[in-house]
Amino acid sequence: MAELCTVFDLFKSAAERYGAAVFLHIPAEAASAYSDRAVDLTYGEAMDLIGEARTAYAAAGLSTGVRVGLLLDNRVDFFIHWFALNGLGVSVVPLNGEASPEDLAYIADDSGLSFIVALPERRELASRIVDNVTRTVPVVSAHDLASLPVIESNNGAAPSENTECALLYTSGSTGKPKGCMLSNSYFRVMGDWYRNLGDLCTIRPGQERLLTPLPLVHMNALATSTMCMIMTGGCIIQLDRFHPRTWWKSVATSGATIVHYLGVLPAILLNLDSEPFERDHTVRFGFGAGVNPKHHKAFEDRFGFPLIEAWSMTEVGGAAAVIANREPRHVGTCCFGKPEPFMEWRLVDDAGKDVEPGQPGELLVRRAGPDPRHGFFSGYFGMPEETEKAWAGGWFHTGDIVREGPDGSLHFVDRKKSIVRRSGENISSLEVEAVLSQIAGVQAVGVAPVPDEIRGEEVFAALVMDEKSARDEAAAQQIVAAALESLTYYKVPGYIAFVDALPLTASQKLQRGELKSLAKVMVDKGEAFDLRALKKRPRKAG
């Protein structure tokens, strides 16, 4: 049997083995924009559609070295076109239909994609994208490949494990996003890691139904869930997005055995009233990251399955991923498990020296064995200097601050750039944000450091309030008083500013670099309430 080098090879093998099994299920509520019923597609049916699309792309001259943009949302179309193009060695550039045309035009320009394949209802957005691109970029309908442009760049190379499968742009906190080059090997390593986890995350070949609301423009849905299901003959239950009100109905009626989540999902679900479907399900575990420590146990107790916290990033994939799939999981402590022998890791301080046990430090990782970059991203497209900077000293610098527990488990502390260092104390922005977000009236919050002449840095909080809440100094003082009930005095905000919106990326992540700049401007202009006098060290008893 020939070696399975590409994602297309892996899917073709799965179709031969599991042809009649359902590969993709889209519940009716997730497909309502384009279908009057749920969508089901078997491995065999999908393979037929992939073959037809592959033939059309081949006729247009597509081959290795070409990139194509996919503006296809979380639909069947995305999988069909991705696998068809991958079979020819073509790399896909997933485009987020909820992003601004300007942001997408940057990606189209930077990636050098040859054309965009779009859903009919995304044609207007696609046109606005190409209008902002500095060169001609054709737009092709996903449902009619007759208009494919002829590509005269066939380099004759057959696709291999090292061929680029996707160029995925990360949502950086500062500056423009970077394009991560992800090879076929990257995707295979990701799938191998997930399917071999075992224990609380044991994958049963041909039996799992994995539900994900996450977008296919991000590595979790694109690589993690998709590759695991393909490599084990499972079914992907792909939602268009997270719908809180119908979530448990979708989970129960779809027969999901695994669900994927982000940290905000448990928080929202816990705030909803109880309803019948929330315990009428067959879910064995949830897979995700970033659950609020205060919500972790409460979620598991209420909904009846464990949330398994994991750590990875686009650049790392499954090559050095860590997951808390074994007990003790240390629920409520931001624990994401113990590193496996296939990876090497260190925790270092700002000078690059290993920190003392139990102390927070930046997590550095690499693959064990002769090739420390095996399974990692291939680099930042067009940015070799940034790639080597990330790999300084032979270790990949994650930018995540982590501490090691007494039993060797790793606990997430914060992003390196999200630390406020006040009077020698490292304060986690995420910790402060988690507390402030629970205060009545607070709809959204972002925490950043601002310069302080005495203490080095002070804690600044930008708050989006609901319509009923006051936005004056008295309200800011009440928020600090409430925060002091949960946080040590030096962690509460020294400055609070009420804003209409936070600076967010296209994928709705906080742009911490912009927030940090905004914080300094607002403090300098007196547009933030100065509450530092309220941050008093508690008096000792006696």
C-alpha cells in the first residue's frame, strides 16, 4: 500500500474503508440559511464530489505551488474544495466571511493567492476583497467551476508530506497577522496526536460523532477535529457557529459524543436557564481551552461530562501539544496536563534562564528526536527572520507564561505580552478580566498595563457596560470594590475607562497591542478614572 502523504490520501483511504458511514452532518438549525433540512454526507458521497472538483481543477492546470482562497464558511463546500485542491498539491487560504474586506484583502495580497472560490452569497464580499487587492484576483463560484482561470504555473512536482496544505493567518495581538505555512505532515501529526490520546479522550474508530461550532478558518476545526475524524472514520458535526439557545438541542439530536469549545462557551451556557436537552445527550468529553477556572467544575457538575483542557497554537499543532486527559486534571487551576515524551519543554525567564520549580516562565517547546521542528508549522510566509526569531536557540518560543505544578502538570498563567508587572508582582490580565467579567453590568472587558512612575506599571481596565449601567466615577469605584472581594489588592484596576467597544481582531480576539496603546492615551488624556488610592494593602490583624 502506498504511503499516505497528503490530506487527500488520508481521506481517500477513509472513504475506501468507511464509504457508507456519515462523514459530515450539519444539523437543520445550522443549515437553515441554505437548506430546509439537516445535511448528511457519507465518506463515499464526499469522495465522489471531491473527485469531480479535483478533475475540474486539474483541467485548469492547478498543481503544487499554487494557493487558492476559500470563502466557503462552515459548509460541505469547504471540505470538498479543500480536499480536491490538496489532491493536486494546491494550498488553501481559508478566508473568514465575518472579517472586514480590508483585512481579507491584506491576506489575499500577502498570500499571493491565484483566485478565490466563494459561496454565491459571499460573492459581494469577495468582490469587495478583490477591489482592495493590488493585483487581479478572479472570483470563482463554488457551485460552478466552469469559469476557473487557467493557471500556467505547473512545476511538475507531485504533492508530498512536505507540500504546503494550508496557509493559515494567525490573529496576532499587534500588527498585521502572519501567515503560518502548514504542511501535509503538520495535519497528519495533528490527527495522530488526537486519535492516540487515550484515557479520558479515547477515540473509538468508526463510532465518534464530534460536534464543533468553531470556524474552519482556525486550526482547531481545520486540523484538530477534522483530521482526527478522518483518520478514525468518525463523523464531523459542523455547526455554522455557536448558537447558545439551540446548543443543547443540536448536541442531543445530532448524537454527539465529543464537543469542542472555547472558554467563552461554558460561561454562556452556565448563565442560561435549565432545559431538557442539557442532560439528554451522549457526550463523553469536551475538548477545548480557556475555560474560566470558576466555571470548570460547575459546568461538569451541571451538564455531566468533563471539559478536557488542552494547549497548543497554530505554529505548534500536534507536535508539542499538551492535554489534561488523565487524572488528576486539577480542575479550576488552568491546568492543561503533563507533557508527553514526544516533546521537550522548558520554562524560562526574560533572560532565557530556566525558572525555579513552581515559578511562572515562558514555555519553550520542540519535538524530541533528531528533527526538533517535525510536525510544527513550516514558517511564517515571507518572514524568514520572524520564523528564526521564534525558534531562537533551537526552541520554539510560545509567548505563553506557564508554571509547573508539584506533580509535573503545566498550568497556564497568561500570554507573555498580557502580564502587568506592578511593584515586582506579575499580574495576569486574564485573571483580572475573568473577575471583572462577572460583575453586574459588565458586558466585555480588556485589561492592559499602563506606565506608572512609582510602580513600573499599573493595571488598566477598559469596560463595555450594558445600557442600564452608569459610566461615572462612582460606578468605577463600585467595580473596584466588587473586584476587591475576589482579587488581591494589587491586582484590581488602578484605572478604569468605560468604552463603547474593545479593539478586536476579525476572529473576535482582543487585540492586546492596540488595547495597551489605547490605555496609555486614555490615562494621559485623563479619560480614565484614577482609582489607585483605593488599592490599599489590607491591615494586619492585631
